[in-house]
Amino acid sequence: MQPKARITVAAGDGIGPEIMTQTLRILEAAGAALEPEFIEVGEQVYQAGHASGIAPEAWESLRQTRVLLKAPITTPLGGGYKSLNVTLRKTLGLYANVRPCRSLFPAVATRHPNLDVVIIRENEEDLYAGIEHQQTPEVIQCLKLVSRPGCEKIVRYAFEYARRHGRRRVTCMTKDNIMKLTDGLFHRVFMEIGQEYPDIVQDHQIIDIGTARLADTPERYDVVVTLNLYGDILSDVVAQLTGSVGLAGSSNIGDQGALFEAIHGSAPDIAGQNVANPSGLLQAAVLMLIHLGQNEVAARVHNAWLCALEDGLHTADIYRPETSTAKVTTVGFADAVIERLGRQPQRLTPMPAGAAALPPAAPAPLYQRASAVQQLVGTDIFVRWEGNEPGQLGQQLEAVAGPLLKLKLITNRGVKVYPDGHPETFCTDHWRCRFVAAAASTSGEKPGYSPVRFADVLALQQRLAADNVFIIKTENLYLLDGERAFSLGQGE
């Protein structure tokens, strides 16, 4: 008899407790060897004064089991509450978000009967770092953080996943035609690591047209790897194409643990009505069973679920007269799955018993930090200024710049407005003022830039402050191994 695996369970908010109860009923009936430990997370924990949505004592259970099955939770609006999902993923190092989506046609109505796509999303970085600042009355900033080790881990995971699961193509999606440094790094790492996997077809697409093509002809895609925000959007798009986001589960995998959840939200508008579809959480539980090595039980649950869908027993979200025989409740659907345990679907592809799927990809190799020569060549000083004529600000800054640094340009929302700006450009009260060495280099590592002393940058800030310039932020400009490590202004 297989020993029971300890798991942590969080029932969540809204429809969470309903679908978790039914999911656990099905797992027990299928013979899953589990020993659940229940923790409370979400709305009530937020309201009890824990801004992260999870109480300190709950972390101990997660450290012990290293496996969390979580129903959707509600993050209260306003008040500075942080997303619990993001907190869990980042705190536990769950860098790979894996969301498989497969068409259930003809059992479930869809325009895309051949859809079979896995979205692999970076899970810790990007705009989901959640670092935001209101810098002026008119402008708020959100930092997009993308690291080389973060890119390397998720890209390698995607290729390993494809290889181990018999997938033949990996598509990278970014917006590096605009965000040349952050998204550019992700694309560059994809190409570098891709050379280690010549057996896998590889391509890159810009995220906007890639999303359009994925929505139009998903059968052209196999595995898609992308950054955090893009992956969050893409996975919902693809899941909806299968018939409903309520059908999809996801796994969040790290070197030290895993989290399994439905991809949909807590749906408080239908909570307590016994109408929610438990399929997303049930599919997350199937992924969890595979992760735990209980493949036969996973196949037993998955195939019973397929049989219930084949027989047209559908919850309200996927009920269609042309494909459904009965509209069932949350409990009714769980009953239908339990009644069909041990059966094999006739039209949908069954999951093989004993070989439900290969395990998740192995952890990425330990990142080797490369040394680089980092040279200061200037500074961007962001200021608040309520004027409308950039020339006035430019003249004020030039008057106090001093002999060592010169004002190269001023941008507003990234567009150059001084010198030689255009009168049509709309400006807010947020101005980026770029200063570089007064004597620009004409030779050496990077023509056009000369070394700048940090002491001179600080002295410049002191002079500007003394002249009543309202400094809100600074970003220093560097060359890394002689290459420009900052973006040009639009129009520079």
C-alpha cells in the first residue's frame, strides 16, 4: 500500500470551499493516498490584519509538505493588499507556471477541436514584482524587472518540458521590438539556450500578433514560453478557447515545492449557489497527483472526468444544448465523476493508466553569475515640473549643470521634448533629464560616452536641489562590458 503523501490544502474564498470539497471527495473515492493539512488563506486572513493574505503559522505547513492544493482566493480591493498568489509563488520560488490546455471536442463546444497547447509562464519577475510608485500628481510608475537567471530558468524549463513530454515545438513570445532591454534579454536567452535543444523546433513571435494567431489558429502551437504578464493573459485566452476557463488547472513548480490551482478566480457572485464548475481545481489536483507519483490515480480521476463530460453532464458555464444532455450542479458533477471511476472515455483521448504523464522537468542547473565591467557614463534625473514649455526647464537645468556634466536631452513619457522637441507632444508633470559627460568620448569602448564619477552625479543633484528643482527619482546610466545598458529616448 502506497504511503500517504502530506499535502497542504487551502479552501479559498467565493466558490473555493465548494469546489475544494467536491475535488477532495473525488480524490478520496479514486483512492488517492493523501494526508491533507488545512490552512486558512485569503479574504478573512487579510481582514484579520495579515496584509499578505496568509498567517505566519501557515508557512510552517507549506515548508513541511512542499505541496499546496489551493482553491481561488479573493484579494480585497484597495488598502494596499498584495496578491496572495504572487506572494506564494515568489516566496516559495515557484518560478514555472505550467498551464496545459486541450480541446475537449466534441464533448464540450469549441471552435478549435484540435487545440493542445501548454503555456509556460515565468512566475516571479516582470511587472508582477509589484513595485509601484506615484512619483508626481499625474504619473505613477511600475517597475518591470527581468533578470538573466530568471530567464534562463524558465526557458530551460520550457525546453525540458517539451522534450520530456514529447512536444515538438517551443514558441517564445515577447515585445522586444519596444522593450529592447527587458524583453530583449528574454528573447536572447531563448535563442542561446535553444541551441542546446536542436531536436525541438523553435520560433519567436511578438506578443501581440502571437496572441492573435494563437486565438485564431491554436493548432499551430505546441509549447509557448513567455514572461509573467503575457503568460497570465495568454493562458486565460487559450483556456477559454477550449470552452471555459473553468476547465483548466495549473501547476506552479519550483526547486523546493509546488502549488496547484485552478486558473479562474473566486467568482463571489455565484458562491454558495452550487453551480460552480469544479473541473479547473480537479485538473489541478490531477497535476498534483502526477507530481506526487500517483499516476494511476491521476489517470483514473482524469478519465472519469472525461467520461462525465462525454456523457453531456455539464455545469452551467459549459452547458450548450448541442453538446449537453443535462445541466448539473457542482455536487451533481462530482457525483457523476465518482460514478464513472474506472471507466474509459470513448471519444476523448484517455490518459494512460500507470503512465499519466512524465514528471515535471528537472530543476535548472545552478546559475553561474558572470562578471562584467560596469562603467558609469551618466544619469537620468527625473523631476516634477508643472511648466508646459520644455525649453524653460532645459535652460534652467543647463544653467546649473556645471562644467563636468551636460544636459543631453529631456523626455516626457519617454518622448524627447528638448532639444528640438515638437509642439504637438503632450507633456505631463514628469520629466526625465539625461546628463552625460560634458566631453563625450570619440574612441574607446563606446564612442559618445565618457566615464563619469559618482561624486559628480551627487554634486549635480545638490546643485539642482539648491535651485529648487524637485527631484523625484534618479537612474544611473552604465556601460556593461562596453555596451550601452540603458534605452535611448524616443527620438534621441
